[in-house]
Amino acid sequence: MFAPKKLSAEAVLTAQDMVAEEVAFVRKGVVAMTVLTSDGEQAHVAVRGPRSMLGLESLKALPSPADVTAVTELQLCAAPADRVKSWLGPESAARRMFEIAMGELLEQRRDVDLRSGPAEVRVARFLLMCAEHVGRGKDAPFSKARAAAVLGLRPETMSRILKRLAARGMVDSTKNVRVLDVEALRALAAG
């Protein structure tokens, strides 16, 4: 039922207020979850990586609360939502337990808001999340321009912030961004 699927960076998995067609487990890569206001402004951005389940709302025919877009190349295990529902079967104790567990996960999920606070703090939050998903000390598999877009910053603002963080020994941004000092970034992200 679940099959491997690869998507390129920038691919749109689902749009806000649309019911996802698939349920997907992220094996590798990072997605941005962007909530838009009625005016089309980005109100909230979060990042999810490996071991995340996407599209669970579709099992109850609920719309996605956010635009879900690949920040990096993705490796997923995906299945059509209707096949997952069929696999779960009609009303049964097992299905109810699954729905309770998924509802609990959806309620417990706390996405970090990457659109509020000072720009340097938002960059620190984003880099911490990416270090968690990509691996400490490894180059991030996305461009500085893409990171700036996710955070709602101008590329030149992102570059200035990365230079300041590099001068303080938190990151190496000579090519791609690499987190060097997680604890210092964590302190900065805490505000």
C-alpha cells in the first residue's frame, strides 16, 4: 500500500484548505508547513523532517491546515488516503484506536513558528530544526535563498545574519549552511 516516492525541492505536496490525496511518511528531507492568512500573507511557517507523517487529516476528509512544500529533495513512503482508509476498514475497535492515536498526535504536535520574533532568532530556530533533521555538522541541502524565502527574509538580510552567526562560531556559511554550535543557537533561539 505505501510505496517509495521521491519529490524535488520546491514540490507542493498539498495546499492549505485542500484535502490531501495521500498520507506520507517522510523518510528523508525537509518540508515547510506554511499557513496563509485570508490576504495571502504568510502567518506561520514550520519545518518538519524525517519520521513525520503528513496528510493525516485526509483520513477524516479534513482540509490541510497549511501549504506543504518540499524545502529539500524528499524521500517519502506514500499511499492514497482512500486506500489507507480502506485498509483501516469499517468502524471497528482497531480503527477507533488508530483515529484516537492520530488525533492525539495531531493535538500534541507543536510546530515552531518561524515567522514571529526578531530575524536573527527566527534564523536560529530554523537552523536548529534543520540540524535536527539533516544531522549536526552536515551541510544543509537547501540554498540560503530558499531558507530566506521560508523565513520571509530578504536574501541580503539572511546573508548578514549568517555572517554574524559565523563570526560567533555558531555556523559555517561559506558554501551551504552548517551548524557548528547547537547550544549557542539554542540559547539565541530562546530569545
